[in-house]
Amino acid sequence: MKLDFIPLDKLVVSKANMRYAKKAPDVSDILPTVRSRGIIQPVIVRPNCAPEGFEIVAGSRRFHAAKIVAEERRAAGDATPEPMPCAILDDGDDAAAIEASMIENMARLDPDEVTQWETFTRLVREGRKVEQIAATFGLPDLTVKRVLALGNLLPAIRDLYRKDQIDAATVRHLTMASKSQQKAWLALADDENAYLPTGHQLKSWLLGGQSIPVKHALFDMEASGLATIADLFGEDRYVADADAFWTAQNAEIEARRAAYIEQGWADAIIVPPTTHFSTWEYEKAGKRKGGRVYIDVRATGEVIVHEGYVSGKEARRIAKAEGSENGTGQKAARPEMTSTMQTYVDLHRHAAVRAALTGHPAVALRLMVAHAIGGSHLWRVSPEPQSTRNDEVRDSLDNSKAEADFDERRRAVLAVLGFCAEEPTVTGGNGDDYGVVGIFQRLLDLPDAVVMEVIAIVMGETLASGSAAVEAVGMEIGVDMARCWQADDAFFSAIRDREVLTRIVAEVAGETVASANRQEKTKTLKRIVRDYLDGTNGRDRRESWVPRWMTFPPAAYTARGGVGPVAAHAKAQAAREIERRLPDDDEPDPAAPGAVMVLPVEGSAVAPFNEDEADRLAA
């Protein structure tokens, strides 16, 4: 490079300069030195299209400091400013200019991260590869990739970070977001009444509530074709579709469970994400001592296998039996039945019991309920987790009248079954060491009316939230939401749509009020609805109002769709209509295709119903 002194009026800051901006940079830290000693380190320039003009590609802060000093001296009567010492680059190499600016500035005042992102992006546009940029600045390739990922953020997000309005963790999680997700997040940031996910909450928001690393997949992710999201700030990739992941993961878990049983383990028990397997509650035991395999499934997708465990009580019983044998000094007696004979006897007894069970529906009902509560290797019933990422929604549900009523009945059922009153659920593996058998014996001692109450709690706990079954049951029973719900803070916080709020105002206050306030902010519309529901600020109180979404049947406020209860109700109604179309003749035609008749068989437990029995069953 050629060295020369160039007048200040012949210099401008180049757009290739890392610190190029319409606003002058902060030079307060170097201004005293420039006043006393002038510019010592040459700035880097290159010729531009102006006559005898040059543009500064590195040294913008020194240039602005020199201009301030020149203005001060001009005001003091010195009209001849000192020229700038300059190192002149060859014309036309934009990438070289950008690198020169970056290298020199990194050796001085560190540029903010947003500026680094934008500069690296411009280098790529100038034809530089990641490996070349990394070699130029002495950085690992991964660091450069991370910087480039941040450069792909929407400008509005970069500006928020540049102004310290969002933290680094939030920005880095946003690099995993699509452009539409970034826009949706910015919309939440602009809405003062909306919940804005940041940090790790943002990660859950982006991934639909579940951050499932690809490394936890038991199946071949590449062969499955499932989409993944790359996190350039970690060492992991994440699953984009959690439901599809769990479908494949659960299938592989079942296959491995069957393989363990085939290997001779007493049982292989799948511990669901809602339950925690505590090793200190169990003791190690081999296959010959009845050891089981526990497959601990975590909500993150991780699966931990614990081979060879029995409960503490079982371990003590085994130890006692072994001590008795060792005390006599005799070898343990050979079993009376071989394993093949054991299987033979078990299968025939099983066949006889289930044939006889068809004649004892009351016993079968109690046995079914025992399985639903205690579970077995053939039954996997999980209580609805009622999960939500929003604390306001969680508090609203916990404090609702419906939850209080259900919890009161649940505690009564827990007491009847001999379970601890503080158990969070009746289902999900309750019971003692006797498991299903112990629960079954208790249910046999209970009258039908009490068993029916147990069933109601079991079914309530295992009814999937948001499902068509909820809609079908609500319509059949005739649930009145106004008796157990009223609008609260969490409800109003979750409403963000102006069109929907306008329709709610029309429902609560009337069309005249809704039309007059159509252009108001959402905050004002919410205030109007609150005033009418509470009867405050001169408004007539509106009693027993329930939004269309929550009624049975539910309805939408707009034609845009996207209302879960409406879709679920449509599915329930479709099933109901199909059922209504089926033939309902009193006497089915035996010759009709698919006709089924139940006939009494001599010597069997199945007998025809008489009229009294039919009336009793219907009641």
C-alpha cells in the first residue's frame, strides 16, 4: 500500500467500512489523544469516483475525531486543518476492503455482535467462503457459521439486540426460527398485553413445547425422513414434529420391550414421562431372581433402560428365602413344573377364566377398572397431564370451580380405595405390591354405585383434553359452562385478535357499543367486556356469559377457522350421524350381511335377557 497525507475534505467513510452509519460513532475515548498528538496511525483508504477523492475503509472513528478537532481549531482561528495520514489500497477489491476494516477494528474497540453478523454476511456476498473468513480472522469455522446464522435474522430483531432490548440467549434461539416464526414473535413483542417468550421459554415456544434432541431417537432419523432444526449455538439438532417423533419412538420402545421379555426377563415395564423411576426405591436382581427391566422414558425423548430391578419389598423376600435355604445347608429343591408345563397350565387356566368371565360382567367391570388404575404390561393408561407453558393458564385452571369439584370427588375415591389422599391422581400406577390384584379385591367389596363413582374419576382423569370425546360427552350430558367458569385475567391475556374481541363486545354489550368501538385498541375492548361482566363503570352487568368457543356445542367468531373445539365437535357429530344412519329395526335380519345375533347356549353363562333385565340394564 502507498502512504500519503490526504486533506479531510477529500475523505468520506466507505460503505465497506465496518463502522459505516449515518450517525457519527462515539469517539470520546480517543478524542483527547487526537487533540494533543493528532492522528498517529494511518487510516486505510482507497480511491473513489469523486475527483481526487478517497473513501475510508478502516479508521472511521479516527476520521470523525480529526474532523471534531479541525472544527475546534477553525473556531479558534486556525483555518488550516492537518491532513490525515493514509494507507491507500488498490481500487475495486470490496472483499479486501471489508476484511481490512474488520481486522483493524477488531484490534481496537470491539464492534457489537450485530455489526459482526452484518459484516460477515457482506463478505459472503462478496464471494468469501466460510473457511476463508475463518482463516482470515483466526476463528473456528463453527464460530463463523454461528455469526452468519445470526445475520439471517430479521432486521427488526437485530435492532432490538443492538439496543440491548433482548438478551443473547433469546437472539440465539431465534436463529432456529423460520421467517414466519420471527414475524409472529415480533408481533408478540409489539403487543403489550401478550406473553413474550424469551430465553429457554422461547425455545419451547419455537419447538411446540417440546425440545427433543435428535440424539435421543432410538430409530434411524435419517431413514425416517423427519424434519429437524439445527441449533448452531449447541451441538444438537432438534425434532421439528414432536408427534411424528413420538410415534416412531414409541414403536421402537415397544419393540425393545418385547425383546427384553424374549430374553427371559420377568417383565419389561415402560415408565412414562409423567412418572419418575427412582433407582433408590428398587434393588438389583438378575433374571433368575425375577428381575425386571424398567424402560424410563423422558419428556425430552431420552430413554434410559434399567436392567434387573425388583422392589425393595420383593428384594427382602428373596433375601429371606435365600437365607432360609442357606441356613439348612440344603440345595434348593428343583421346581415341580418345567417352564413348558407352566406355560401349558397358565394358558388353559387363562382360557377357562376368560370364558367364564363373559357370564359375570360385574366382576369383569371391576377387573377392568383395577387395570385402568394399577396398569400392567398389557395395559398402559395415563392421566391427562393438563400441561401448559403459561403460568396464568395453570393458575386459572387450578383455581377453577370445576377442578375443585373434581378434586373433591377424587379424594373421596382415593379414600375408598385405601390410597393416600395426597396422591395427585387415582390412575397412573397406584396400588401396593399386589398391584392390579389388590385393587381388584377392594373393588369386589364395593357396591355398584361406588364402583361407578370410581369409574367416573378414572375416566375423567384419562379423558384427553381437546379431543372429540370431550365434545361427545359434553353434548350427551349437557354441560353448562356458565355454572363452572367465568372470565378471568388469564382468559383476557390470551385474547389478541381485534376482530374476535369486537364480536365478543357485541355479545356482551350489544352491536351498537361494538360498532362505536370498532377502531379501539385491544386493551380498550377488553376493558369494555370486563366492565359489562363485572357491572362496573356504569355498565349493566351481563350474567352467565360464556364465549362461543367454550359452549356445548362450540362455535367460531370468524370464518377463518383454527378453532380446536369446533373441529373436535364436527368429528363427534360426524360419528353420531353415522350411528344414526345404521339400521335400528327391532328384529335384525339374520340373512343380512354382517348381522350379529346373541343366542343362548346350553351350559354356557350367556343367557337371553328377559324384559326386567333389559329395563334394569337400560336404567
